[in-house]
Amino acid sequence: MLRLDNVTIQFGGLTALKDVDFTMGGDQLVGLVGPNGAGKTTLFNAISGLVRPTQGQIGFDGVDISRKPLYTRARMGIGRTFQIPQPMHELTVRENLVVAQRFGNGKVDHARIDELLAFMDLSAQAERDAATGLALQELKRLEVAKALATEPKLLLLDEVLAGLETNAKRYFTAKLNELHRRFKIGILIIEHDIETISTLCQRIVVLNFGQVIADGTPDIVFRDPAVIKSYTGAAHA
């Protein structure tokens, strides 16, 4: 479903990603880890269309999307969340999903929105102001619900667990497993909590200094000397 070939992204003299090769099937739940500044969010931005590769190619469902605009990628089936929740101000929780759904597939299905609100345990908050009426965990749930409203085939989750306490992390881990099974979509998730990501994902990709340094099962990846030497691996060790 997703294929990156020799993707490099430069910002002036800074190389954020260098020669990244990566493939992912539509039924996979993959963890993306690495120290701060490794290029994880830049990779998400490249896939979703916020930045364009300096060189290389990004393919999705066999189509080169390297130069396609963000809305086209969304309607092809790429959805994402952001590390810092970004609710649409002055709109209710339900209205946030309506806007996201219209952006993602060009139409509104109110029954589907009700389904997503229930799935993400937001039905009771549906008419609240999304920007001011939600706690952090609820804002995180809204981020995921908005992404799901675009009807993605691939869901990019950028540190959806960041800032949550232990019980909330357990809730989200269980919810993401359920989401993966129920909606049968590919999920690529950035996460710094090694224990959580090892439990959640059967495949881990590690970035460091903009390059892929490891790709495999959690047991293999987190024993890799190159990973142990990196920030995340050292913390795990």
C-alpha cells in the first residue's frame, strides 16, 4: 500500500530525511520510533503532503503521490493525527467530524459520524465546544475520530499517547488494537514509550538522523546495537 523509495528531504542546509526506503502493507500496524529530531514527523508530513521530497518517490496504492496535494492524498485514503491536538475552534465535537468527513471524501454521512463518536467514546461530548470543553484524553480521542472520519486506508498517528497517564495509555492501546481489527486499515504510529509500542506493534521501524537504522520485530530491533546506541534504544536498554 505505502512505498517510499530513496526519499530525501532537505530544508536549506538541513537534511531531515536521507535515502529513506520503506514499504508497508495495508493490514499492518507498524511503530515508528527514534530520538527527538530523528525525522519521524517529517516522514509523516511527507506521506500526508505537508512537505514534498527533495528527491525520491512516495507511492500509495501503486500511484506516485510525491507531488499530489494534501486533499488528494486524504481522498485517496491517507489520514493522520497531530502530536498536539488541533480541534477546529468554535465548532462542536460533532461538527469537527463533519468537516473532517467532508474534506476526506466530499460528503457527510451522519450515521457514520455517530458510529465514530460511539467508537471513540465521545457521544456524551458530541455537542461540546471541541476547543474548550474537552480534557486532554478526550482531545486525543477527537484527533483519532477526525482522522477516521476521512475514511482512511492508512492512518498516521503522531504520538497519540504523549502526555497521557498510565490508565489512559492502556485505554488507547486497547482502542488502537480494536480499531485495527474493526476497520481493517494500516496504522503507522510514532511513539516514544518503548514498552507500549512493543506491546502494540509486531513491526518496528527506527529512524535516527533521518535514516532508517532498523526494521523488524520489537525483540530484534531493540537488541540491535545501532538502536541501543541511539536515544530510544539507550533508554530501552
